[in-house]
Amino acid sequence: MSKNHHWMLECVTDSAQVIGDLSGQLDTITTICEMVTSALLGGKKLLTAGNGGSAAGALHLAEELTGRYSRPDRRALPALCLAADGTALTCIANDWDFASVFSRQVEAFAQSGDVLVVFSSSGNSENLIRACQTMRQRGGKTIGLLGKGGGRNLAYCDQALVINSQRSAAIQEAHDVVLHLILEYLEKYCD
């Protein structure tokens, strides 16, 4: 085995273990799926947010809901990724600060009963913490897909799934599996 194959095999093995560990958190994943499905089928909307690679996960979940996941006959569902609008992000960061880029949007868009899903491999992003705080003030629910012990954001989530890893890539890969499980669950119940 070449030197490159050795470290690649370590990464693949670690990722497989982290994803496999999700089988021990199926109750939490089911609760998250139920929260999202209940809100969307009850006429509420889903907001998502994350930074960097986690923003890509947040965007992925939102676009699959407004677009299509696997069922072409499913109606479009109201989901908005707060990391997707570069003009809003730069406006808010410039006029206030980067820690406010998501909370200002939650203030603008969230209504009572809506759900915010935050993606964070560290759980310590101030802009996601503020978004969760604002969502609660607006009467919405907060879900955290977190890693590295959950970080400070854990305290601001009504429901959280914490991925047991210190490696950001493995955490984000597990978050991708969870977001697909959310979509699979929802499409079983959506008209």
C-alpha cells in the first residue's frame, strides 16, 4: 500500500465509523424528521443556516425542499437558506457585523411555528447562536446539526444531533446523511 493509500484509508474508515454511529441516534433523528415534517406540512416554513461547508449543507436541504428530492409529484415546500444570498450577507455584515448575518434574516422572515436548522461542525459560531436566539424570540423552533460536543450552540437548540467526531469533514458527511434522512422521511408523508 502506498503512503497516500494509507492516509486515504484512514479517512475513509473514520468517515464510515462516524456515519455508522448514526444508527445509535435514530430516536433523535426521528424527532428532527418529525419536527421538520410537521412544520412544513402544517403550513410553516423551514429556514437553514451554516458557514462554509456547513452552508453548503444548509443550502442542500433548502433547495431539495423547494425543488425536488426524489418524488417529482411532491409539491414545493417553503424553505430558505439564509447563507444563500450574498447581497444580504454582505449588507448585514457591513452595516452591523458578521455575527448578525443570520439573526437579521431570521428577524425578517421567521414567524411563530417556523423551524430553523443550523449546521455547524464546531457548534460555536456566534452568527448561528444569535440566529437560534432570535428564532426562539420569534416563536419558532431550533434544530442543531452539530459536531465536536455540540459547542455553545447546543444550549440554544430545541433539538440537536451531535456528531461524535473532531474531524470537520466526517461531521459534515454525517450531516449530509441526516439531511437526506429528513428528506426521505418528509417525502413519505407529503402529498
